[in-house]
Amino acid sequence: MAEKKKPEDSNGSIVTLKSVAAHVGLSAGTVSAVLNDAPSAKHIPKPTRERIIAAARKLDYRPNFFARSLRKQRTFTIGVIAHEIGDGYSSTVIAGIENSARLKNYFFVTGVHRHNQELFDKYCRLLLQRGAEGLISLDFNLAQSLPVPAVAIPGHMDNEGVTNIVLDHHHAAELALKHLMDFGHRRIAILKGHPDSADAASRWKAVQDVAREIGLELNPELVIQIDSTDSTPGLGYPFARKLIENKHPFTALFAYNDISAIGAIRAFQEFGWRVPQDVSVVGFDDIPAAAFHYPSLTTIRQPLHKMGEIAVDLLVDQIERKSEWQREIAVQPEIKIRESTGPVAA
Amino acid sequence: MAEKKKPEDSNGSIVTLKSVAAHVGLSAGTVSAVLNDAPSAKHIPKPTRERIIAAARKLDYRPNFFARSLRKQRTFTIGVIAHEIGDGYSSTVIAGIENSARLKNYFFVTGVHRHNQELFDKYCRLLLQRGAEGLISLDFNLAQSLPVPAVAIPGHMDNEGVTNIVLDHHHAAELALKHLMDFGHRRIAILKGHPDSADAASRWKAVQDVAREIGLELNPELVIQIDSTDSTPGLGYPFARKLIENKHPFTALFAYNDISAIGAIRAFQEFGWRVPQDVSVVGFDDIPAAAFHYPSLTTIRQPLHKMGEIAVDLLVDQIERKSEWQREIAVQPEIKIRESTGPVAA
DNA sequence: CCATATAATGAAAAGCCTTTCGTCGCGACC
DNA sequence: GGTCGCGACGAAAGGCTTTTCATTATATGG
């Protein structure tokens, strides 16, 4: 059992810069300079340098993060505020954030907002106090500027200093609707997202625009608004029921996301409709479960992992003043055609 | 647009303890004592106290976290090292961790290990350097003690100072196997977890024990070992195929987790078998997708959220020396009976 | 041989907070 | 009246680094 200890010398006291300085018979300042490769260390002869480095390694010296942050006024930390940690959307983006942050030797700390402004503010303060040098907000309708560089995923508001990462919703709507039209669908039901969902408004607008462009008529009876914030497939179920009960004929559904699509399919199946023979369903996001659902889900894929990576890259560049603030970055969706869509019944 | 600024006074310089002290014409020490409700402040008369507090609020004073940590040698931070952020298991546990940590005014920072010892060690060092006062490892076969209090979820090794949170696997196996036997199943296939998965060994042992106890014979031909670390339903698919190709008859499958169960069902369906009419399937974990899969999944539920909460509670108690180290805490599983299991075909 | 540059290091401040200890004034008590 | 105790604060140390500036010694050039 490899005992892993906090670095301490033979006396059992913690090894600090001073103690390694004492160990090599030099001053703390000198040791610090060498260990950090500071410009002031350029006159230190090589043997001395090596002595210092060897001692530091031998004693397993680890600089005190807090003392260092205090002095340098840098923390290499970014804050992430998500709706909830457990949901598929955030966790995929966060995985991307982790990936990029690790490569850049940054750290991230997390908070949740649950679409609640107060909670958001609370975590915002907390994270800043903990030294976050930049913030990433996930799925929040951010209506304020922030005191540090920030990225909103997805972001649709216009806040100075906040970079919005957006999906090209117009293209997304095109992919979905054209795919359905190619299969002959004309009566297409739409599941609109909850207003709290940051993408809801622009997605809906894109759907309307594209429908007009390609000459598809959207029947208001077939447009259902999700008004629950549930993040299980329960999200889609009741609205699909409502759609069924409306008794307005339709042959396809473009859902707000995969979760609601799965819930809707469930409702259809219980009602005795087969997917895709009786009704085609297109989801959104391409969560892992989409491919293994039965039937597997045709869906519009968002590059969530990559969006997390991009967010960190942008943020770090701004923190380190390597680049200017950008108002918006668009990423492209992709359609994954699977089993849940098919030709309209003859 | 509410501009949220870093606290600074009218000169635009950052507001520090000294500046609020200057503002009220007192010393920094006094202000600190009052603001922290320190014992030494008990002789400060109420009017003065209120003046200080009012000034702090007015200037929006926020103590510098790093200076404070440096001085108090406390950080109120716990480190979490998970397999991967995005997967259903970790993110649910982490949601529990977040919940409990927030209530206790602790923070958490996250790392990933990907079942890789080096990566684990790297993050371990990093988190400790960042002042983590306790660690939680998720789904890692932890083979070492750690320099701070730690909790392993799930934990099966015997490390001094590490509290293992385990599911009562014996009970879990009982729930699953008895349920299947009640439906008349006798030829039950088992999907064994990947050895990297911390629960794999004890779950398998429990299955064997229970099978013996209830007089169920496990046919080695029907026991398949998962040897991929994929965390999509692709996890179960190839092994179900293998099972089918073995041509050894079976009427039910007890999968290692819901993900692999879903993959397996997929394989069965493609082969033309109906679930549960031709084969019953029991999953494990009760991830959100389980309830909305088609057919919905009978599964053994782990209280993952609660396990995260318990981990934080234990950890904080130990950090604050409120309680002694416990070697192990067991939590109870629950069976969720849904559509994927049914009586064996006549 | 003196002035000056440069190498090699030390000393000390600064970053912001907490905490211990000390001081000063004043009422109480013997 | 002297001592004691207490109320109300201030001063300063201490936590660990980083960084600037100063100092000493050596080398270089004239």
C-alpha cells in the first residue's frame, strides 16, 4: 500500500520554500527565482541551479498554492455555472471543459444555477471570491455583464465581455426539416423548448424562418410549448399526449431535444403508434442514449464536447490577454439519421 | 443590464480589509474580529460593531479567499476524482456531492482518472496542492492511503483513513435473482463488469453467493465478462451478441448496469427476440434513461445521489474532527420493476 | 591601480488576512 | 490611594511566496 504523504521533511514538518532554502544554504528568494525560472535567476550559475532543483525534488517541495496566488494575483482557475451537474447537456460540455483546462494547466470549479437568478448570483460571487479568473455559464439566460471574461453556452444575450457560443440554429432547423420533407412529411409537429432554456427562443425562430423559406406551413395546433423543467424523458411525455389528444393529424415531430423526443416516442408507442411507420421523430443534441434507444433516434447533433473546449480556449486567451473579446462564435450542427424517421405512410 | 463589478471603492482600487478599516477609522484587526464574530470581539460595543458591518456591506467588502486560507490553514474545499465527468454514474453522485457541499458551505473541485493510476495521482497531487482538505474517489480501485481524509465510492479496498461507501451487493443480487426466479427463470445469463470497475468483483461474488443460497445454478457458458471500458450502450451490445452466438439457451439476463442492459436489449431485438416475452433483462443503477427506455428497464437502483451526499457528510465530519474514521458504510439497493422482465415463456 | 560592469546572492517588502498580546483609561474594591 | 479587573481597541507577528533592490565580490578595461 503506497502511503502517499503530504510533503514533509524528516522532522515531520511541512516542506516550504524556506526549508528547502535552508537545506541548500541559500535564501528563499534565490530558490524561488530558480524554481520559477525567473529572469532574475539568469545570473545563477548552473551548478547552483541544479543543486536547488535536486533539493526541491528530493524534499518533494510543492509551492503553497494560496501564498502563490496571493502574491501573483493569479489563480489559473475558471468557474463553471451549470443548470445541474447531472444532466446530459452540462456534463458533456463540462467533460470538454475539463479536457481543455487540463491541457492548459487550468483548473475549474463548478456551481449550479437551476435557472434561478439568485442561485446564479450566489455561485457567481462564490466563484469569483475563490479566484475564478473567468466564468462559463451553461444554459443560462445571462442578463448581465461580469467582472471577469466570460463565455455563455449557449449565449443569446448581448453582454459586453461575454462571448456567446451558439449553435447555428438556422442550419440545424434546415437539416431537420428538409430531412423530414425529403421523406414526404408536411404536417410536422414542433416541440418548443421551455423559456428558461437558453436556446429555446432562437431555435423556435430558426424553425419558423426555415419553414417559411422552404415553403412548409407550421400549424399552430401542432406547436406545443414545453412548460416543465423536468430533465428526464418525462419532459416530452405529457406534451406528446397533448398532441395526440389535439386530434390534429401530423406525421412527424421535431422535438426540442433527445430527452423530450424519447418521452414523446414513449407516448406514441403507448397510444399504439409505431415509430417511424406512423410518425417520424427527430431529436436534438445526440446524447449517448440516442443511438441505443429503440428505435434509435434521428437527431441533430450539437458538438457539446467541442463547445466546452472552445469555451476554455477563448477564456484563457482572454485572461492572458492573447486575444480580443469576440461577441459570438457559431458552431455547426450535424444530422444523425437513424431509425426514428422514415417515409410518410402512403 | 446589471453590471456586476468586482468590489472596489470610489477610487477604483479593490476593497480590502484595510480599506474598510480606514473607512471606519479603526484598525484592520478590529474589523476582522467583528466581521468574523471572533471571541476577541466580544468586548466591542454594539454601535461600533454595527458601524463596521454597515461599512463592510456598503463597500461590498469580500475577504480575499487566498489570504484567508493562507492564514487559517483552512480551505473548505474537497476534491473529487471521477472516472469521467460525463457519465451517468459520476454525474449523479457529483450532483449529490454538490448538494451537500453547498449546504455545508464547502466547495469542490473535480478531476478525472479514467481508470488510470498516473492520471489519478496527478490529479490527487493537484487537488491537494489546491488545498483540498478531503478527497472523494469515484469508481476507482484505490490502492493507497491518502494524506487527507478520503471516501471511496464504491470502495472495496482496505486503506487506513479511507471510508468505503458500498452498496449491499448481496442484497442487490438477491433482489434481482429472486425477482427473476419468481418469474420462473432458471437459465439466467450474467454480464460481469470490467475489472477496472470498482464494483465488478464484489458484485460478481455476491451473485455467486446468492445463487448458491437460493439454489440457482449459474452456467459458465452464460457468464460473459465485459472487457471494454466504453461507457455508451455499446458496452453491452457485443457481449449480448456473443451470448446469442454461444447458442446456449437462456431466458433472462442480469446485466452489469443499465447502459449494458440497454445495449444488450438492442442486440436481442435485432436478433428478433422480444423483451420480455423471449428474454427478460434486469439492469443496474437506475439511470434516468432506464424508466423511459422501450421497454422500460427493470433495474436495481443504487442511491447514487445519496451516496454523494453521505460522502460529503462523512468527509466534513472528519475534516472538522467531529467524528472518527469509519471503515465502511453500506447503502441499500432497491428493485425497480418495470417492463423488461416478465414470466418465462410457457 | 582605479573606475566600472557584472555575477551571485541576500534582505526585505508586499500581497491580505487572522490572532495574540499589549496598552490605555476607568470604575470598583479594600 | 493603590491595586485589580475589565472594556475597547491597536500593534505586530505570522502564514508562504514572489519580486525588487541592495550588497558584496570578482572581473574587465583603461
